[in-house]
Amino acid sequence: MAYGRNGERAANLAGLIDVGATYDIDRAEASGIVDRVVTTIRDNWDDVVDEVGLTKRQADFLYGSRILNPGILDGLPAALRR
């Protein structure tokens, strides 16, 4: 799905920050939103895994491949790529 005025479709969060103005969100606010989303996923991942009954193997496969994969984090500040 395109998310920017020029049809941007890159599957990374930095691209969303770059087009924030399209949605009347300045760069600092867009970065803050991305930071909160990434932090929320990281902080709650283990609880979600337990709640839905994933095995460790399933959780390990999803995290870093489907959930917060390296490509989606490309272009973000180092603090968010940790």
C-alpha cells in the first residue's frame, strides 16, 4: 500500500517518518510515534508470546524476520535499531 504523495511503498519505518508532513505530522512527532511503536513491541513481545502460546522456536522465528525485521529498521537512528 502506498503511504506517501509520490506513491512511496518502502517497507521501512524511516520512510514513514519521511512522509509525515503528508499527514500534518512534523518529523519530530513522526519519529516519536515510531519510537513508541517499536518500544511497545519490544517491551511487550514476551507477554504476547506467552498469551498466544507460541513456542520459543516460533517466537524466535517471528521476531526479527516478520516482527521488527532489520529491513523495517533501516534508516532509523541507532537507538531504535538496537
